[in-house]
Amino acid sequence: MSLVTGVNKIFEHQGKEYHLQAEDLGSDIAAFEARVYDGGSVLWLKRIPYADLEAKGLPKAERNQALRTQMEKTILTVQAAITKGKIG
């Protein structure tokens, strides 16, 4: 099983600090989880599959970079959702 280092970010919005996290669940599952924590409690969670990325058969370094990019983009999307009031 191959794992990519997750993405963690503290995002401040309207006086609150949210911990945004994306964590790879491994190539066997071919998914990662994006989570939003508020004060240590999970406020929002979504599992995002990446079987399409695995199916491309990329070399490991390219696959890992593509997955990391996908996780970072997801965190930016979650941040936007918090700003728009859709999460939180």
C-alpha cells in the first residue's frame, strides 16, 4: 500500500479557526478523506475516490504529485465552502 503525505491547514473565518485536513487512505482503497475540524470535533467529512488516477498507471512520483495536487485543490474548495457558509 502506498500513502501520500496529507495536507493540513488552519483556516480562520469570522473569528473561528478551522483545521482542514486531507488524508490519503492508501492506494488499496484509492481514496482520501477531507475533513474540517472545529475545536477538535469533526464538523464535516467526505471521502473522495481517486481510482481514475490509479487507472492511469503513472510512475509513483507522478502519481503521488497528482494526488497531492488533488488533495490541495480539495482543501481550497472546502475553504471556499466555509467562506460561503456552506460548511460551519
